Amino acid sequence: MESIHITDTTLRDGEQTPGVSFSDREKMIIARMLDRFGVREIECGIPAMGPDERNVITNMVQLGLGARLITWNRAVASDIEASIRCGIDAVAISIPVSDFHIWNKLLKSRDWVLRTMEKAVAFAKSKGTYVCAGAEDASRADPRFLARFAEVVEACGADRLRFSDTLGQLDPFRVYEHISALKSRTNLPIEIHAHNDFGLATANTLAGIHAGADFVSTTVLGLGERAGNAALEEVAMALDRLYGVDTHLRFTFLPALCRFVSRASGRSISPGKPVVGDKIFSHESEIHAAAVIKNPDNYEPYPPEKVGLKRRIALGKHSGRRAVSYRLRRLGIGGCHDLSELVRKVRRFSVLAKRELSDADLTELCETGAFLNY
């Protein structure tokens, strides 16, 4: 787990979220922000979509980012040629590997898939490109065929293999089994591309890493088809804090990246969103608040400053004397109040207003003893 590579696909799979459409300007900004955050590979689009997509990808190439740009392609020469004309030198070539997709989507055979992928990878390598061989719907594939697929693309010169849990139907235990089995059959680095249909994308991504995956596929805020993909912010923080992996990421820049993608995608960030939610370092219940006032490590897994956030002692239905006293001190309000009565009023206010108290609310309660702002 010493060297894990994040490949972010916000600009490809993330934009495939129903209703999400980034402008060219937004794509350029997101690419720059991902690069500034420290992501080393950005899956930036699909050149075969048409001239508009090719134009923005070409412009991204000209930005001179530190991150490698990689494009998504079908296993056809025309797609790969379109990518190369954009100035791209790394391509992801994807093809279904499950029998269900092969028979019901492609209307082809396993042999056809192997022959087609063999030609596509060989063609891309003949052009001097880096190749990620994508196994779509790998989680539903016959393991023996998937192993054969890996052998074929490795023999053709592919640089890595993408294992896609396309329907997000695996759990962490099965991901571990799948990736471990693949590692025993190929020397290729393996990328785990997890979808979030059962809310397991981040957990499945981490399980893939434990099994030996070298690359992880993410999107900002977990955007993506249907329920989305593994969230960049969650995977990155887990690598950093849970596993001690030196990701070289600039975490204080993460909130700005997430806020921009949120605005550009029209998808709001929940206050309780792991890692970047506005209120994930807010403490209300008296037991928690009192402990955090003594030592934040009691109930905080990492300092809020790491991701550009601030700690808050919130006042609400579950607050007690210590939390109220703390907020009074922060406001410079003396201790001449009946604290027990003030706590009762704080709790009552929160119940009636259905929210926590602001500094103005608390000041008003202290000065008038009434709920004038409600």
C-alpha cells in the first residue's frame, strides 16, 4: 500500500451523471483544480463524442498539467485515433467481459471480445500510447474468462487492467476475492473502478487496495452513473488517515474543489457529507461537546484544519451546561446568568425552531430571556 495511484474520472464518468453537463470553461477549471489538489491522472473525456469534446480535451492537453490526461475509448481504432489527434498519449480502452453484456449488449461471443481487444490494444501501443485495458462489468464475468482476458491484453502490451464493478453489486469481501484472484493471473497493475449502487463504492475501493490494486478510480463528490462512483474525497482521506499512505495531496484545497464541482454539477453537498460536509466537525450533544472542549481527539478522527474546515460547538436540544458556558465565553458574555435556566431555554428554542442556535440567538436569550428571533 506504499504507492496508490488515484485516477479521477469526474470529467468522464462524473459528467455521465444524469442531468450533469459541464461547460468547456468548467471542465478546464476542474482539470486545473484536480491537478492543484495533487491528482496524478485525470480521465478527461471521450473524444469519439464529437468535435466539441475533442476541442476541450485538446485545450486541456495544452494546459501543461502535472497530471497525466487519459481518455475513454471503445475498442475501435477510430476512437483511439481521435484521442491521439487531441494530443493524448494515454488511453483507456473499454469492452464488456461478462457473458450478460457480451450476449445481450454486444450480441457477440467471448472470442470476438478477445480478438477485438487484442487488435485495439496492439493498435494503441503501435502509436506509442499508454494503455489501460478496461474490463467492463468485470464483477459479473466468469473468473476464468476474465483471467484469459487479462492474459491477452498483457501479451498485447497493455500497461494496466481496469476491473469495473459496473453495477456496483459487489461487497468488500467479494472485491477482495476478485482482485486477489486477478493478481495471481497477471503481472499487470490493476485498477479498481467501483460504482455506488449499494453505497459500497468507497469500501469496495479500499478492499481492492487491500487485495493489491495499484490504481483507484474516483470522482469528486462521488458523481457518476446512477448512484455514482467512489468519492475522491473519501478514498483520499481514508488512504491518508486510515492507512498512512503518503498521497502527496493538498487536502486544504479539497473543499474549494468540491464546492466548485458542486456548483458546476448542480449537486449540493450534504452538511454531513464525509470529509467535506460543512457540519461534520459540529458537536451538539453534551457528552461529545464537553469531551471535544477538553481534547478534540476525543471525537474527531482528524483536525478540521486538514480539510479547510472549522470546529463548532453547536447549541441545540442535546446541549448542556459545559457547551453553553463555552459558547458564552466565546461571545465574551459574563457568567451572571442562571445557567440551568439558560440551558432549558436553549433546548426549548431548538425544539421550536428546529435548528441550532446562532450566536445572535444566544445573545438575545441572555439579554431578554425571550425567543425574539423566532
